[in-house]
Amino acid sequence: MKSTTSRNEDAGLDKDIELGEWYGQNNSQIMVNKNNLKKKAQKQHEDKEKLPFVARSLIGVLTFMFKTILWILELTIKVIVGFFVRITRNLSKP
């Protein structure tokens, strides 16, 4: 059975001059597209402002080394404090 109301296939592609949007397309879809374009433009702008790859890599390696050294130093201090506590407890026993 065929529907009594017929629709022109090209009617979905007509542009509404007054509304400035395509038929069948929500305003939310238009806003999403605009937001995506803004995000892409902002990302390209941020990429241009970034440091060169070598500098970013060097900073990352130095940061990792610094954190590792601090972790090893903290672990060493905990071990030394543990030995000191054991020695003082053994010396205080009669």
C-alpha cells in the first residue's frame, strides 16, 4: 500500500532562506557543527603555541627522573628510620 501523502525527494535539500538552515536539520546539529569547528580551530592554535617535540620530550624525561629520585630518596629515608627505630628499641631492652 502506498501512502497518500507524497513527498518530493529533493524537498529535504531545499534551503530556508528566512531561517538560514536546511530543512530536516535541527538547530542543535548546526550548533554541534559550529562547536566542532571552534574546537578544531582552538586545537590548531594550541598546537602552534606548543614547544618543539625535542623540548617537550626533554622536559618529560627530566620530570620523570626528578620524581624517580624523590621516590628513591623517600624509600631510603624510610629504611634508615626503620633501622634506627629497631636499634633504639633493642638498646632500650634490659
